[in-house]
Amino acid sequence: MRIALLSVAFLMVAACGPDKPASDESNASPPPSATATSEPSAGGATSGEVSRGVEALKNGDYATAKSAFDAAIAKNPRDADAHHYLAVTLEKTNDKAGAEREYKAALAIRPDLAEAAANLGALYVDGQKWDEAIAVLEPEAKKRGDSAPVQFNLALAYAGKGDRAGATRAFDAAMKITPNDAMLLYTYGHTLAGWHEGEQAVAKLRAAASAASGQGDLLGSVGHELLVLRAVPDCIATFDKAIAVKNAAQFRTERALCKLANKDDAGATSDLEAALKDDSS
């Protein structure tokens, strides 16, 4: 199931982040959304063609996947799973209009297909079509209170629209379903920081760092947010974890800034020297 989130691959670039300066204004909006779709499951497959397409989709063979889903739809135009997975495939190949059409087709056949609703909502969030996303996700959230991706994407849509109350309600609903989801905690913390709720933001980011064990890039992103918020001890501890997973020059550079704020000049110098050596090698 797709969630419109910060793609971890985009989180680990420059010391101030890829598209946000190190200032209070950096958190003024929800994170840019990812385009990656989660790995599909064949659990809802209704035909051999759909099963074959799902396997091809998992393997990144989008041409074969599209052919299989097209064949399934030709045999049974009301195969909601085929339409849904075709939409996922089209989105993977950057055919947003085609993906939107097929998600809608899947929902027209099976209005209770939460995955299609979550994915369509994420597609709208990616395009900053906040009202369209809310129109798809809000009814689904009311019907399916147990779908964390639906609630998560709904939170992003409300945040993007500037509806803090709606975003908070949806974020909290998602947290009740998956309280230890590191990306959810990170995104919630990022959004709270944009609302200048520093103490609450740090609490969520601290929890994200705990939940993101072993996820170096995500830990680096959490550390960056803590640096922006001047939460110095948490920033250092989080980058310690990130560097233990991935000894990246960027992580050492940002940890050096945290150490400077902590008046650890020797530690900062050591990190910067290591970062320069890594960049020059």
C-alpha cells in the first residue's frame, strides 16, 4: 500500500537537507511526497494473469506486469484487483493520469478497496491536490478506521491544506494503529516542527529515532530535524546511531554541528576531518 511520504532516498543529501534550509521556515509544510509504491501482495489476486502480473511487478518488470493486468481486464473488466495493480504499475512508470484512471476504476467496482483509496489519495497528495485527496481518503477513513496508510495520507493532505486540526486528528489515528512506525513518527515530528510545536516535535522525533533502528538514512533525516530544532543531545545520539549503520560524510558533518552547539570542539573537528577524508576518497 502506497503512502505519500518523504522518500528516504531524498533525505540524505546536503547538511541542511535537499530542499530545506536550516531555519525555522524549513518545516513550514509537510514533507515532499515519495513516489515509491510498497511491494504488492498477491493475496487479492483473482486470476492467473493477476498473479503473474503481481510477480512481475515485484520484480520490477513493468512491461510484463502491464501486459498481464491488461489481459486480466480484457477477460474480466470488473476485476478490481487487476485495475488496482495496473494503476500501481502505471504509477511506477510515471503515467500519473493512467494510474488515477485505474485507481478510480478499481474503486468504482469495489468501493471498500482500501489499498486503492490509499494509493489514489497518495497520488493526489503527491500532486498537492489536497481537496481531491481528502475527498477520497476521508470517507475511507470513516469506513476503515484500521487502515494506517489511509489515515497517514489523510494527515498529509490536511497538513498540506493548512488544516492543523484535521491533520492532527488523522496523524493521531494513524499512531493508534501503528504506534512504532518510524516513518510516521518522523513525518509527524517534521509537521509539528513546521507548526512551531518544538517540544512535541522533539518527542516524536526521539521516538522515531528509537523505532528506526538499523535504518541509516531515516536516522540521518531524524537527526537533521533535531539539528534544526536545536535539540542537541538528541541530535548527537541520533547521528551516533545513523553513523553506526552508515558512515556517511553528511552524517558526520551534521553531527559536527551538533557537537559544536554542545561545545565539543574536539569532537566536531574529528567529525569534520573524517567527513572531508570520506569526500576526497
